[in-house]
Amino acid sequence: MLEVTLIYGFINSVILALIALGFSLTFSISGVSNFAYGALFILAGYMVWIFVNLLSIPFAVAAILSVLLTALLGAGLYRFVLLRLRGLVISEVIATFGVGLAILEFFRYLGWTGFEYTLPVFTDGSVMIGNTYIDHQRLWIVGAGTSLAVGLYLFTHYTKVGLAFRGIAQDERTALTLGVNTDRIAGISVAFGAGLAATAAILILPRGTIAVNEGYDVLVNALAVCIIGGLGSTAGVVAASFMLGYAQMFTDSYLGPHWKMIVPLIAILLILAVRPSGLFGKQKELEERI
């Protein structure tokens, strides 16, 4: 059982990192906590399902269209909602959560629940690692998640837009004086984060069914990872994903699956009580408490 727990704990950690990357990227660049993130995740899954099952579009094309349309929706969310609320943190949270709630409950209203709402796996089959069988989709998740993390690092360090991302993340006022259009870059970051949410959905959802309630779970997990690791810290996201991923898997294996869902909530409470800035947070404890 230990071998299974260790292997699937690693996979679960990569899944959490995939889920949290877009949320963390958006916050670290624009300072926006996008509480519609879980809804965008589920929306992307439903879009792929519609394209494949109702419009007979090939899965690969449907996946690309879903990512692009979700990113476009994220850009629209910033342009027409968040731009007017920039800097009003509570208003940003309420507005994005309201948008996310509307999206998720719209699908519930349509009655889009059930086992028929599934996405196809990329490839069928499984491999054996040690004495543990791993299906191909989970291997795709690990490979794509690792590649995405490396790709994001290269993008933010070696491209013009990526350097602009880092510039406003470090000091928005200085970036303004250097001619960077911070509103435009912030909008791109929200779109980029939404696209990452869609990418995560396309990789993760084939493991099960598309469910409205999973949108709320995705948001809670993304928040837990980012709060534990430190909002705006990519290294923190990776470290927190592995801590939380293994904590969930050991809880599932030794206490039962019904306890697994409360692990992120307990982790959030503990980290806020002990270290409010997170493990890799940049703010000083004193500054946060004043």
C-alpha cells in the first residue's frame, strides 16, 4: 500500500500544481484573486464536450478551441469587470466569485449532470511501475504538467511579454515609467491564467465526469496551494502542491476518502494561524499583521 500511496501521491501533487498554476500566475502579476477560476475550469470541460459530442469536432481541435475561448473569456472578465474594480480587493473577490457562481449554477440549472458528461482519454492502456498500475492519462498529466511548468519558466524569462509579466509583478509603478502598459499586461495575465485553467481541465477531467461541484473543489484546492506556498510564489506553488498532494493521499489511504476533502481546509487554517504569508510568501509577518 505504501508504494501505491507514494506513486499516486506524486501524481496527485502534479494535479494540484496544474490546478494552481493559473490562479497563482494571475495573482502574482495583476494582484487579482480570480475566484471564477474553478468555474472557468468546468466551463472549459463542458465546451470540449459540446464541441466533440454535439458539433462532431475532433478532440484535439476542440481542446485547442476550448483553451482559446476560455482565455478570451478571461480577457473579457478583466476588461469589463475587473478593470473597473482594480485595487479594490474585496470587490474583485466578490465580482469574480459572483461570475463563477453564475457560470456553475447555470450548468446546474440546465441539468448538465451525470455520467454521460465525460471527456475522452488521450490514449488507452496502462503501465506498471513497480507493483502499481498507472493508466496512460495520469502519465499524460505528469508529463504535460512538468512540461508546462518548464515552459512557463522559459516564457517568463525569455520572452517580451513574459518579462513584462515579471516587471509589473515586481514593481508596477516602475514598469509604468518604463513604458509598460500595466492594464494591458494585467489583462493578458488574467487571460493566460484562464487558459491554464482550461488546459488543466482538459488533462484532468478525462479521469472522471464533468461535475458542477468540482468547480468549487478546484477553487478550494487552488486557494489552499497558493495560500500554503505563498501567494505569488511559483516555487511555493510547487512545494505546497507536493505537501498537500501527499497529505491528501495518505489521508485517503489510512483514514478514508471522506476525510480527504477536509485536508485543504485544515491546511489553510493552520498556515494562516502559524505563517499568514505562506511558506514562500514575500511579505513580512509584521507588515501583514498591521
